[in-house]
Amino acid sequence: MEAIKDENYAIRLKPYSNKAENDLSETFNNMTMKMEKLINEEYKSKILYQELELEMIQQQVNPHFLFNILTIIQIKAKMLQDDTIYHMLKALSGFLRASLYSEKNARIPIGKELEYTEFYLYLQKQRFEEQLQYSISLPEHLGKYELPRLTIEPLVENSVIHGMNNLNRSMEIKIKVEEAEHAIRIEVCDNGIGFDVESLHTDDCHSLKREKIGLRNTGTRLQLLYNSELHIESKIGEGTIIWFELPKY
């Protein structure tokens, strides 16, 4: 009992020839074995929890901290007159803010959505250089109309990631916003490698790549919110045209 008091739970009593004493010894040993097991499990659980908590803290990136650091680097790039890095950081900050801080189903003006999209295109342009060209056409009076946040960007992402896959020539992406009779037509066109449109409908979500899941999800959102269809035309080796219409209200 003194050993238990000193937290020595590995202590065991010896067998006794006297039955009463031996029964007491076995009961005591069973008790200490269970106590040792419970304490070890509790200790291990606590250690695992602390390690997990530490890992989560280490992996967590505070968005405010990230934006502050990006701003500092951006200022230093400007001071050093490195305009390329300055504009890349500005574009990255803008794109991250659109992705992290906005509500999922928030509606924003088309002009603002295209601003976020251009941030993405600018960064990809720095990566692919002359292999990627892009243009954005938006009549000023149409920029005020709203649509769900990050509706156009997934379409552009599909063009960049899929359209340029193993492409041995330059590719151009054109984004056009036009006024239709009773709607606004938004089109993303590229002259990339194209893809099999049927794969969007026949493949399950686990086999689809991220950019194609983005296409499918965008189509679903348009259908639910506006009863509008996402139209996709694509020819292998020639390119892809994706367009949809928004009601003017």
C-alpha cells in the first residue's frame, strides 16, 4: 500500500500458501494491474492529444498573418522596384481574399468577379509566360449585375489546367460578357486541347479532377439559382467554349 501511495503501480504481491492471504494477494494484484493500465492509457491519450493539438497549431495558417506578411513582402518589392513580384503578390492577396473571406453563396458584381478571375490569370501568366494569352471583354454597364461568387473562375481554371495539359503551342483564353435579349451571356473560350464533355456526366466525383468538379458544381449552382444551363462545347485538339446566361435583375 505504501508503494501504491508512491505511485508505484507495477508492484505485485507474491502468492501465499494460505488461501485467504492468496485471495487477498490476487485481488490486490488485479487492482494494481487495472490501475496501471488505466493510468497508462490516460497518459498516452493525453500525450496523443497534446501532439495532435500541437500539430494542428503548427499546420494552422492565420489568414490575417498571411495577408500581413504578403503586404510586407509587397511593400519591400515596391521599394526595390521589382514590379513583377509586386503585382504577383497583389494578385495573390486579392485572389486569396476572394477565396477565404467571402461567403460561399454571396453574390457579387460581375466586374468584381472578373477582377478576382484576372488575379488568377495574371499569376498563371507569370508561370506560363508567352505560352498563355488572355483577354477580358466587359461592357461597363454590365459590370454592375450580380452573380454567385467564383462562378467564372472555375471555368477559367478548367481552361488553364486542362486546356494547357501537354499543349505544345501557345493558348489564348477569351472571357466575354455580352448583353442578350433578356439576359447577360458570359462566355469563356480557349483554343486548348479540348476534352470529352460526356466524361462530366458519366464519371463519378471520385474519378473527376478538381477543375472538372468545379465545372459540374458551377452548372449545379446555376441550375438551382437561375434555372440556367451551363453550356459546354469542346473538340479534342481544337479547344473549348463554355457559356451561360444570367437574368437581368
